[in-house]
Amino acid sequence: MSEHIPRQEGAAVLVGVDFGLPHFDNELEELGLLAQTGGLTPVARLSCKRKAPDAALFVGSGKADEIRELAELHRASEVIFDQALSPAQQRNLERAIGIAVYDRTFLILEIFAQRARSHEGKLQVELARLQYLSTRLVRRWSHLERQRGGIGTRGGPGETQIELDRRMIGEAIKRTRERLAKVQRQRGTQRRRRERRDTFNISLVGYTNAGKSSLFNAMVKARAYAADQLFATLDTTTRHLYLGEGAGQASISDTVGFIRELPHGLVDAFKATLQEAVDADLLLHVVDASNPHHPEQMAEVQNVLREIGADGIPQLLVFNKLDVLQPEQRPLRLADSIEVDGAQVERIFLSARSGEGLPALREELSQRAQADNEAMPLADAAPLHGAVH
């Protein structure tokens, strides 16, 4: 029935299921931004409530029928779920709805595949995608070449083909891991050279689209790509930052943005990129002060930092986008401190775009780098920052 309806390529129905968790995005705003970043066009949105996922269809048969009718009405070519689907649920939903069904994890992987620029970044994305696809072999092999919206071919291979695909993916994972390990060794050598120069290392971390790259550009005039979109930057960029006499020169790195429910495969695969954060002396945790959900976003960043072993590194909170706050939203003071995970953390409000607050940030960084330099003779006996693994 639905096969005869002409579909609009890249048109997507967005679906979210509220299981009573505090971070549920009823408007599916973030999923919509992810879809647009991935080259899709959201044409309809549907939210529903359930106590628990349906084992077969995630949403149940009645809601699956409703999604199918909505997709037919809007001539959508695919359905995107805001939660992770099991391979069986994804397969069953495609049969019930009649078009491609993807989940949040696949969408993020697709965006990373489109955006990765460096050799290491591409290898990391390839490894994460291969690991994801290895659990979804039925009618999924063509997605290794997939660049944007659309399901590709809909015919399924036989058992022999599935076994062949499984072996091919296993070999591809092994090859990619070996190539990635080589690149990581090279990155480790470069990092050790920096460490021998006793450089004060700063890493920008934060939720995607918080303005990290804009702040990075404002501080070092680096021309790193910055845009008002999710995952504008994937590959770590490192530059030198002169902080004045006494403080000297620091090393500052812009890292990939974090996001709610970042696929575990990506956390694992991107540990080399995020290693810049793990090895930092100071984390600049950049927050979008204009986003009403910034407390939840900060919590997600803290979760990822714990996952990669960087939660013990000193932080300085940078509340960015001061220029877009309404007058009644502006803080009384541009520098204060707030509690994060039971500890008081200093906070600076600024605008990377207008430059307001940047001198205060530079002064704070200069003081911290100078204190670090003065403590260097004691470093061998008593390191300032505990080793993070």
C-alpha cells in the first residue's frame, strides 16, 4: 500500500517516546536540529507516552500504524526515533511502517561521518559506524556507502550473504582498529613533545552548539569552522595562546561537542580526540547561557567527562552568548561561582561574538597558568593534578 505513495527524499517524521525521564524533549527540538544537520527535512513530529518500550515495536502496534499514516500524509521517506532502537525493533518497525526507520544513534553517526575531516576523525567515525552496523546486518550492508537520507536498496540477502557480511564487517573493524591505533600512537608522540615543553594545557569542552569554536577563534584568531548548528566541529584543533609575562604561552584545544545519549561507540572511538581533554591542566566548560535547558546540558557534559576519565580535572565555567540574553536575564555580576557535582566552580559570563567578558577570561587564565608555572619545580614530587586514565 505505502510503496505506491511518491516519497519526498530526505523528508522525515520525528518520533519521541516519553518514558517519564526528566530530560524528555516534548517538542523534539534537538532531534529536529540533528535531522537538519544530517541533511534531512523534518515534516512531522509525534510524541507519545509509555511506561516501558514495546519489545517488538518500541511504541506498540497502534502507534506504529499512526506513524505510518503520518508518514503517508506527509510523503516522508524515513522515520527518526529520538531513542535508541534494538535491531529487532528497527526491523519490525520498517515492516510495519513500510519505509526506512532509524534511531538517534544512527543519525548522530551519519552526521559525524559527513563532518569528519582529519584522517583520525574519519577512522574513528568509521569504527563507530562499523560497530553499530555489525548488529544490524539484515539489509544494512549498503549503508556503509550511505551519505545522506534514503534507505538505499530494500531487498534482503540470504543467510549465506549475512554470514559473508558478518565476516567482512569483522575484518573491516579489525583493520580500522589497527589503523586507528597507529594514528593514536603518533598523536601520543606529539602530546609528549608538548608535555616536555612544560606547556599549560587548556581544553574547551561543552555541549554541542554552546559556542566553543567561536570562543576558540576569538581567543587565538584560528579561523576554526564555527556555525550555529550541532557538531560544527568534530576534529580537535590545538593552538598556542600567549597569556602575558609570567604566564607565558599556553596550549588551547577545541574538542568535539557533547550531546545527550552520545552513542557509546562514539565515546569509545573518540577517546583519542577527547584525550586532549583528559590530558588538560584546565577544562574550559563552555555553556550556552541563552539555552533554557543549559543545566541538563551541563549534566550531560559532566557524564561524558566521567566516562572518559576527565572528571577530576579543574574546570572553569564559561557562560557564553551573553549578547543574546534579554536585559532581565543578564547576570548582576560577570564573575561568580556555582556548585557543580558538589564542588564550587568559578564561572565567567562572556560573549565570544561581541568580545564582552573576554579580557576577564584571559586574566583568569593568565593567573592560573602563572600559578601552574610557579609550582612546576614541585611537579615531580607532587603533581598538581592527579593522573587521569
